Amino acid sequence: MDISLVIPLYNEKESLPELTEWIRRVMKENNFTYEIIFVDDGSTDGSWDEIKKLSANNNDIKAIRFRRNFGKSAALNVGFQKVKGDVVITMDADLQDSPDEIPELYKMIMEQDYDLVSGWKKKRYDPLSKTLPTKIFNWGTRMVSGIYLHDFNCGLKAYKHDVVKSIDVYGEMHRYIPIIAKWAGFNKIGEKIVHHYPRKYGTTKFGMSRFIRGPLDLLTINFVTKFGKRPMHFFGSMGIVVFIIGFIIALYLAIAKILYQQYKMTERPLFYLGILFMILGTMLFIGGFLAELIQRNSPDKNKYDIKEELNIVEGDSQRL
């Protein structure tokens, strides 16, 4: 199969017929073999019923329905588990991403050998209250990650099959998939300018809270990519340094006491600072040790309450 399309959605009933028709037209014009995987993230507006109508008499649509809203990252992660195509393309269901970009994205993966290609909505039809924070967010992400993309959060992306089978997306980490992919060893990451269309139906599902969660997620992904598999390297090293500082303070006070006999060690505030540092250092070291045990023995964290599936056969969820 040439292409798997993974489309997460939440209350996008009105846009689904037009989006599906648009995708099918593009695929037919380019003679692609394909599958469309809709992931209904707990919609309450009848989106699932609309998906079932669209799939009638057609085997190109597969769908997964969550029992409640888990978020875009969960939807993408479950969709990635089901894909079969050589190239995996993600897009939003609100018609702001154009399926006409699919052929060029496919060529960049297959012919130019990119591991991942991220869309860049150079001209956006969003208010300044959304575009300005987005620019600041993208600048900060570039500085921290070293990946020079203009639009990390663009929903329109293309991946090699191996990439999506080698990464896990959870929490709010869908914004940082290029960073996760790079950490997994996929270093050829490209960018393509794509069209951005005004929202035609409904309203945006993302509020101002994303501007608070975004920087926190960036700090999280930066830590996880460096120390997620070896937390002892971070906590243990920090614990040793802090403990040594505390020990040096205590040793200095002890030597001064022996040499000068002029004061009680417990009368000096520095004594309590040294004790505090040694206790904190010990706690950090133990915390790193426990984190290492948890990481090495943790069960699969990507379990979601799937209520219903459509045209998903056994074996689609197998991971490489």
C-alpha cells in the first residue's frame, strides 16, 4: 500500500464528507493505493455516524472511536499502530489542511528519502492572537531542539512507515513529533510550504491553555529525549554534586572546630546548609535509582479506552 492517512478528529461532522471526497479525488488522480484512518477522539456531534455512512460500500476507510476525549496525541498514536502504508500522512479534519499536498509529500519521502516532512503554513488565516504566540513557540522549539522547522505544530506531516512504528506519542507531545523522531534516530527531517485554508465549519478545539502547556511540554520533551531512558544519569549526577557540596561544608566546619575550638558547629547557619545539601543529594540519588527501576519495569503506557472500531482487522495494531 502506498499511503496511510491518519486523521484525528473531535466534533468535525460537517467537514468529513467534503474532506473524504477531496482525498479520494486526489488519490484516484495519482493512482495511489491508500487507506484513510479516522480516529474519533470522543466526538459528541455524530461524527462517528457520519464516518460509518462514508465507509458504506467502500473499503478505503478505517476508523477508531475513543470512549472519551483523550487528546490529539493519543489519537495519532493509536492511528500509527494501525497503519500499513509505505508513507504515513497526518492531517487535521477541519479542511484547513489541503489533500492536494499529498502527492508532493509522498514524493519527498519516497524519492528524496526524507524520514519526516513537516508542513509549513507560511501564510496563515488565523488572528494575531494565535499567530504571534505560535511564532514565539516555534522559535523557542528551534533553539532548544536544534531542528530548524518553521511550524512544528502543523498537522500536515508525512512519515516513512518505520518512523511511526518506532515512536510513541502521548500526553501533549504531538507538537514535538519531529524531536521525538530525531531522538529515535531519524535525522533526515524536511519541510514543505503548504496551503492553509480558513476554517469552514465549526470552531477551533484549542484554547489559550495550549500556550501554557506548550512551553511545559517543550521542557518535558527536552528532558525525556535526553534522560527518559536513563533517569539515573540526571538525578544521580545532580545528587552526587549536591551531596559533595554539603559534605565539603560539613568538613570545613569540622576542621575549623578542631583547629580553633571557638564555637559550636550547631551555632553556625552554614552547618544546617551543609546538612540540607547532603540530605537533598541523597534524596536525588535515591529518586534517580527509583526512576530507573520504574522505567525499566513500566508496562505499556499507551492504553486508551477504545469504544468501537470500523474495518480494523486483527494484526493491524502489530508494532515493528
